Amino acid sequence: MLDPCLVVVPMGMGIQSRHGIWLAGSGPFHNRLSGRNEADSVRRMRQLRGTELKRFVKGLKAPAGALVVVLHDVEDPVNVGSAFRIADAAGVARLELAGITPSPPHKLISKIGRGKETRVAHGHTKEVTEVLSRLKAEGFRIVAVELTDQSVPYDEVAYPEKVALVLGHEDHGMTKKALELCDEAVYVPMYGKGASLNVHVAMGVVCFEVMRRWRGANRFA
């Protein structure tokens, strides 16, 4: 019987335990991660900290492209604060807050967002239609993250060089007037009993899919 504390994965990838992660075996996966030849058998991973971590983060290059996120009537400041943190991590060019969405300065937004509202460009507009019309005039493709009769899975669409993602209220989603200005709608497939994710979680999922596409060779196809 296998040790219940171990999870065994295919040869060449590794063995994971509750005490840490070891890469065991040989093969291209192990060699690529460890930087060693096939004669080396085991290398323990270690967490990057301090100067090494700063150097690693500094070396990451954001893919080309302009990504804007519009929060339309997102009521909970926790979602808004988390959105600022995700926007900073995903290289979002601007966070547009519209309608009843709370905006900085706001104590809870700053706390949840770890102060990222000072790093991410943002603005607040009363009417979401004003924001969307302006973005369309600037050449952005407006993509609603919403369940509609025409929505497609978020990972099955092409994301051009200029994209604006729109997310609506936690309970009733986007308004009809906002949807009418969107070019298409995407959704995150749910395989459990729940019908949706928290607004900021859905935002993170789709933002990083856009980044993943843009890192590809044909990112603007």
C-alpha cells in the first residue's frame, strides 16, 4: 500500500510529500526544472525570498497589449480591493469603476488590495455606458464576463490587442444597456452546484487567460 502522505506522479515529474516537494527520476521535465543531467536523482525545491524573489519578479516581462477592466455596479468593496490587486498582478492598464462601485480612497479597498490602488490607474464614472462608448471609440473590443444566451467559454475566444473586460453586480450581473454595448460575452464553466464565482475571482481567471494568449506566438490572431 502506498504511503498516504505521498502523492506519486509519473516518472520524470516527481514525488510530493507534506514535508515539501522533491523532484525524482529522470526525463525532460525533471531536467528542465532542475537544470541537472540525468545522473542527478533528487533536488529539493526551495522558496524564493528576499533579493532572489525581487530579481525574479523584476525579470518578468508583461506581454504586449492593452487590457482594461470595467467594474459595473460591483457593490462589495472586498471585490473591488481584490480587483485592484489582480489588476496589478495581471498588468491591467486601467481599472474603470462605474455606477455604484465604490472607489478609492476607501479603507477596506486599500486593505484588501494591499495598497495597489496607488499603482493601478483608475477612474470612476456614474454611467457605465459612457465608459464603454469611450473605450469602443478608442478601439477596444468590449467583452462581457457574463452568462447570456450568446456567451462562450472564456478560453475559446480570440483576444485582440486591445480588450476591455466588463464585470457586473454580484447578484444580478450586468444591465441590459451595458450588454448592448458589448461585442461578445464569455463565461467561466462551472462543474459543481454553484452557478458563478466571486466577481474578483472570475476577473482573475479571464485576465490571466488574456495574458496567456498574448504570450503566444500568434497572440493577436
